[in-house]
Amino acid sequence: MSSQPLDVSRNRTELVWAGKRTHVDRVALPFQRVETINAPRGGDMFSALQDGGGWRNKLIWGDNKLVMASLLRGDANAGVESLAGKVDLIYTDPPFDTGADFTVYTQIGDEEIQKAPSMLEQLAYRDTWGKGTDSYLQMMYERLVLMRELLSDSGGICVHLDFHAAHYVKILMDEVFSQVNFVNEIIWQYKNKPLFSFAQHFPRDYDVVLRYVKNFGKHVHKHQNVAVERARKQNVITWDAKQQKRVSKRDEHGNVVYDWRTEKIVGSVWDIPMVNPNGGERLDYATQKPEALVERIISSSSNEGDLVLDGFAGSGTTAAVAEKLGRRWIACDLSRFSIHTTRKRLLELGATFDVLNLGKYERSHWQGVTLGDQLRAYVDFILSLYRAEPVPGFRHLHGKRAGRAVHVGAVDAPITFNEVPDVLAECRETHTLSVDVLGWEWEMGVNQQAPQQAESFGVDLRLYQIPNDVMDRRAKEAEVRFYSLAYLEAEVLPVQARTVQVELKDFVIPDMDLIPAAVRDKISRWSDYIDYWAVDFDYRGDTFCNAWQGFRTRARRTLDTVSATYTYEQPGAHTVLVKVVDIFGIDSTRQLEVTV
């Protein structure tokens, strides 16, 4: 080994790892507003937002690196202003525990089943830690840089970690935020975690929260008090301007003034219980953090009306607490199940917010970076993940699997009404009896009409959703699941004059093999497979305006299959869009027409 010292080009201490890149790509993509929650459609709401008519909280599905880069630039068309230098507090809880169990528990009726991590989730986790810490450090470095750019001059960040990563990330944050902007290392000691004896170490019973600010001295800090077990008599301390020091306060007779203290200031070791497995706060999310912990962080580090960001939303604790404390918020996660869990949690609070994603823009970016914008390369890649073989020489039939033809939809457009008949016509011309159509998105009503069209052509047609998982670079190593589209039946019920209700009539999940046989045998009603449903009574072909919703919680297992009433302001024809989310977090829609 050479005795020469490492040549450090910059006059500072930094953490170095294999493949370290200090340049951070800032790929800013447009947002797609896919749903508005608890907001009236009256007027041009989106124009009002763009003109500064009011802030709307945001729940964003997507890679947080792309999302944060896009937030830095903003997107006026989606009503998202540039947030560079405008976020007041970031609380983030990135993956860090190599022993973590990412199994999700979901309920069907009164039965609970486990959703084990997919092969892709396991590969992603293995890449983070199983191959060493290099990839984890690069992932965190890039995101910390973007987070700093989002912070306001008085803003701060709290990163939640454990013993596996805290020491690495502390050095990273010194590099990105500077040591002078370090505020606290907070120890969260699990108050109610059972402790066991270990042969070679003490029980690991705490996490670490690293708190940094953008500019020390400009930041918000509000001391928090907690009750003491027993009130105690204590002398009152005051500042003596003459002596320039703190002294005991005295009355006019020179006697020391005492007070009974029932509270004390919170230090940097926090004794807060973990989420009670049997408590009302529990959401069956393995990495869920207690609201009391996040409440203390937000209360001490921000003011009412400030903007709070969480790039690893998980079960939605940060957004829920921010909502309760009167803060504005943005929550982002790559997991569909996380977004669905957070949406339900916020709906229970009566929150008003938007659901956004990067949608087709993220897919187009992925295609360009990964496959060089070559259509055939894209089609062949999707076919390979679907375990199908390419078949050249056809216009609409791209591959074949197990005797069935396969059609792959475009990366940046939905499967349309006209596209399906074109596929079916080529099947008939080539005497192909069966075909699978794979799509990212679907024009409204395609799922309803396609089976009838296929029957008229004499072709066995199946529709499958291309999952976002295919955009992960590890997809080729994993078994990516393409889900069949569910069957949804609903009806608009007239009540009186211009007043209607919507009733769910039937719902069928094609992928029954995901549900254990013992649980399937106990299902008594089709609605047991539905976790959430919502109605836009005046859908206009753009954003789903969620005017009513019904959903299950751990405490409330029943689900209404008839919506509340809705009264139209004007007579005429209207489009009603019904959205259903099943127990696995998969969306299905049904478009209905009504004249009042």
C-alpha cells in the first residue's frame, strides 16, 4: 500500500466511494394531474391556481429524484410553480434497515393476507445494501443535493436513519449542507419496544434523526415541552443585564422566587412509543413511524402555513401530521400502495389535495435513456419482460407467447378505441384466434367495449396492464407481473329531478391466484375485493375530480356500494366516471353517461 496521502483536490473532508458522481442530473418533466380530492369543479380551478388563486397540497407518484427536479423547475400547465428555495421543512425517512420486513398486510373482508415484496422490490433492496453501500450513498447524495436546492433560506431538513446508515449520511450531509449548518443529532428511543438479551451486543433500541438547516441562525426552532412525572419546586431564572449572565430571580425583599414546574424542555433524546400494533394509528405498513414523533419534528422546525416535503412518503405520516398542524405539504413515493395508503389516510382527515404523477413523460424519458427512442427496441424489451418472442412482418401484432399473439401499446399514449379493432382485424386476416393487448394507459371505455368487439371478430382477447416496474433497470432480472384489467359494473340511479346516485353492481379481479385459496373460499361478496372507490359526477375528459369516495379502514371494514346523492346545476347530458382501487392497489375505471 502506498504511503502517499490521498490527493484531496478540495480543501475539505468528504466521503468517497466507488463511482462517486458529484454532478446531479436534473431531468425536469411535466406533471400530470390525475385526480383532485374534495375540490369543486366549478369554474376553471386550474387557471385560478396558476394565477396564484391558492395552494393545493400534492401527493405525487413517482421517482423522488425526477419529482424533485421537476418541482425545482415547476410546471405552469399543471398549476405547479417552481419550488426552488420555497420548501420550509423536509422530513425524509429513506430505506436504511437491512433487516427490514417490507411485507404489506391487506384485508379482504375480515381476512388478512400478506403481500410479500415482489422480486423487483427484493432486487432493489439488494442493490442498495447487498452489493455494498456505494449505490446507497450515491442515491442519498443526489437526493440531498436536490433537497438543499428546494429549501428556503430559513428552511431545514430532518433525515431519519438507524445504525446501518447514520454515520455515513452524517458525513454526506456535512458535505452537502456544511458542518456549520448542523443543528442536532436526535435520538428516538423506542419507548415500548420489547428488549431481549443478545450474545454480542446491547439491544438496538433507537433511531437517529439528523437535523440540518440551509442557513444556521435564520432557521426556525421552537422549543417543545413535555410533562414531568412529578411537579417540582425550582427557582426562576432570569437574565441580569448588568452582570450579563443568567441569575435566580428575586422579589422586592431579595428572596429567591420559586415556581412549581409541571413541564420540562425536550432535549435531543426523545422517548416516544413506536406505533402500537393494536392501536388505531396502525396502518399495516412495516416502516410506519408514530405521528407523535413527526409532530414534534414539524412543530419544532416550522411555522403554521409553511411548506413541508417528504420524498419517501411510505404510509403518509408526514402528510397527515402536516395537515393536522396547518402546514402545506407535498408527499412523494414510488410505491403505488404507498400512494393509495396515504390517500385514504388523508381522506379520513377531510383533506383537500391533488394526486399527480409524471406519467407518459417519465415513460418517454425512460425509453429515450434506456432504449434510444427506437420503437422496435422498446417493443422487444416489453415482449421480453412479458416472456414473449418478437414476430416481425405485422402491423399490429408484435409478438407471440404460448400460442397467443401479443400487441404492445405505445409508451406515451393510451390504448384507444380504434387501436383494438385494428389489432383484432389483423388477427382475423392472419387466422390468429387469440391475442393479448398490453397497455400503459387505456382510453376511457376501452375495457368495456373491447370484449364485445373481440366477440364480433371471433378472437379471444385479453387486456393487460404494463406496470411501472418495467422502467426499473433491474426489471430484466426479475419476474415482472402484468395484471389483467378488472371487470367493473356500475349504474347511475336517478333520485329526483337533476339528482342522481351511483351504485356498484359487480367487480371481478382476474388475478385470483394472488389470493390464498383458504381466503378465497371465505369470500362471500364481490365487493370484498374493493378497498376504495370514488365518483366524478361531471367528468370532462381531463382530470378525475373526486366528488365522493367510499373506502375501508382497519377500524371500518364495511364498504358502501351506493354513493351519496349529487345534484347537477343544469339539465343535460353528463359523463360520470367511477374509479375503483382493489385490495392490491390497482385502479379500474368505468365511464357512464346520464341525462338529467
